[in-house]
Amino acid sequence: MVEIREEVRPPWPFRLGGGSMDGLLRRRGAALQRLMRIGGDPVLVGIVQPAPDRVLFAARARSEAAARAGITRMRFATSVDDDLRPFWDRFRGDPVIGRGVRLDRGLRVRRQPDPWETLLAAITEQLIELERAKVIQRRLIGAFGYRCRRTGMRDAPEPAAIAVQAPARLVAFDLAPKRALALRRVAEAVAAGRLDPGSHDQRRLRSMREIGPWTCEMVALHGQGRYDIVPAGDLGFLKIVGRLVTGNPRARADEAEVRGFFERYGEWKGLAGVHLMHAAGRGLIPARLSPGPVPRPAGTRWSAAPARPRAA
């Protein structure tokens, strides 16, 4: 086995955080650990943060190339190399998320090291509660993921492992029948090379049955690292934006209204969405916006109706 170590000096405040709800990223004492396979070889990556301005990555694998690739993937997954100062400069005074941004400068988008993992997770999370979806993901990982006997850790199932499963077998893990068919269909396409979840051109993915904008946007944000994308159909955003623009805690925006709300954040929509969710959970956003700060598309439920042309 080869062990490679890299020290990273984050360009912006960073905190290591905890493990993932699916069990793939685990906290072991002061370290996070993640097992993955690269080129068929298992790679174990450990991450520790001995000081606020230092993050250490260590990887063990059968080859130096695989170990370095594992570190590269986890640097992407933790977004440790991202300089978020432009976001801070523009939005620390924002009327909605500004307070949360000021109190949590190091908040980042948590990503998966492989966009296929994000796609698998997003399909299981369609139209159900997050906690229930995470249980399904852990079952799939336990049944079809690679297991390292020495460490007891697992990697996510590869597309080929899902592609050969009968839909009924996937339904047995509590997936809805349509979700099971969609997951196997997508896995087949990825395994055959007809679909690349890492491609920014998502027309192929969008054309597949049971794959909508929310799934594609989750892959773009959490699998590809695109800050300019926000999963507008997320129920959390529908609730928060509905309350912000009406003052009614039971109001629900629609997807178009959520997209209109996030337009003000430009190329930082994805990170703004993470801050909005986090700030809302901590009670750091206003109960309602005044009519001026956030533009709303004319003709939506909570805006003035579009002006009608006068008769000649």
C-alpha cells in the first residue's frame, strides 16, 4: 500500500464538519474518513483539521496515482480550495441571508466525490422525506456497495451493480416503483457510457423518464460543484420563499417564484440556497420581506399583475 499526504491552506475560513447521513463519510475521532474505488482499486482518505488555517489529507491505496486521485476527489467534496470572498463581499449585507453569512463565514456546499453518487441519491430523495430517503440509501449501499473487510467501510454502489437489479429488488428497499425503474434506467445508461453525470450538458439526463429539473439541479450543485445552480423545486425552498414573500408561515411558492427569488444571487445561487436553508433553521431570516428588496416576476401569485396594453 502507498500512503500520500497533502496539506491544504484554505483560501477562506473552513470547518471540517461531520460525517454524511448515508454513512459513506464517517467521523472517526478528530478525522473524517471516506472509502472509494478509483479504477477498481480501493482508496481510503482521511481528513483532519489541526488548525483553522490547515487541513491535512492522507490517502492509502495500491498506487500513488489512485491515492492522489482520492485526495483530489475529497478536496472537491469538501470544497476546501474554494475562495468564497466574492460571495462574502456581495452578500454579507443581504436583507435575507446577510446575517447568516456574517455568523457562518465558513459554511459551504457539501458535495459528493463522484456525480454518480449525487444522481443516485437524488433519485431516491424524489418526493419523499429526507430521513426516509437516507434509510433507503444506506440499504442500497449495504446491499450493493463495495465493502472493505479490514476497515468495515463501504463505497457507494457502482452503476453496473444497480443496472443488473430487477426493479422489484429495488422496490424491496422502499423505493417507489417509478423511482426504482428510473434508478435502474439511469444506472444502465451510465454503466454503458451513454450518460455522463459529470457533464454540464444535461440534455441527455433531462430526457430520461422520471428525471426532472430538481434531480438535474441537485447533480449540478452537489455533484459538479456549480454554484450558479439552485434546486428550485426543493420543498424547503418552496416553504421559505412562500413565507418570505407573503408573511404567511403556511404559504408555498411555486418553482418559478423560487427561481425568481434566487436570480438576485447570480452565479452564487447554489451557495445562497445553502445559506438560506441554514439561516432559516436557526431563525436568522426575516418573517417577511418588504415589497422592494426582492424582485418578483410580474403575474406570479404574490406580485402585481402584469400591465395591460391600452387600446389604441
